[in-house]
Amino acid sequence: MALTLRRNRDRDLAPLAAMLSDAEIPLLNPNAKVPFDEMEWHQKWLGDREDVSFYLQDAAGRDVGFFALREGVGPEVRHLTYVYLVEEARGGAAAELTSHVEQAARDLGALTLTLKVEVDNAPAHNAYLSAGYEELSRRQGMATMRLDLEERPTE
């Protein structure tokens, strides 16, 4: 599936709310209210001044995915948060998704990308390992991973 990236400059969460079913909200963020509460997300989950979010669109221009990048220990580190793809966009899109995430982080001036993934989410965990991410630690069912962006050529 050919996906394109659209930066969410207006901090508009209505497309994310439209993509998510109530059952998927806890998978994206176990601490978030159900049903989706846009104000809560603005205040609690994507409220940091340096949070930047993106939508992935399919060839027809439909929003089919979402992710956010939070500033890490400094502006040269970005932390991937809240990755979501609609079900029909899953399966085989992992390499394309990680490529878009990495390019977005580079465009924000990041040299390093970090993330946390549930260890029992084998498809996601394996996708990050396949994309060259290094597992730094495991704690409470979560793996912390990192990728040095300067080592990877841009497309």
C-alpha cells in the first residue's frame, strides 16, 4: 500500500477519532477515556508544546493512520507515540510506516528515534527489529527501542 504523510499542523484529532473504534482506544492508549475525548487528548496525551502528529493517507487521500513524535531528552531525540493504522492498511505496511516515521523525525531535526512497544505485540515488535531498531530494555511487558537516524540513508 502506498502511503503518504500529512503533518497535522492544526492539531486536528477528528480524523483520528473517526478512524478509531471504541474497542481500539485502549490499544492505542490504555489510559485514555472511551469514547474518544478530543479535549482529553489535547490536554493529556498530545499536549506538550513539542508534540507533533501526522496522518498517513492511502492513494485515495483517505486518512488510514496516525502517529505522534514527542521531543525526547533533547530536540535531537524524538520519541514515537500513539502509532495507529486502520485494519485494512495493516499487514505489509510496517516497513513503509517506519520509513515515514523516521523521515518525519529527521525533518524535525532528530538524530535518534526512541519508542516503547508491548513485547507481546509480536508483529509490531518484530517490525521494529526488522527495521534496525535496537532493544535497550524490557520492563513491565514493554520493550524500549532506539534507532540512530544518522546511520540510515534518507530516501
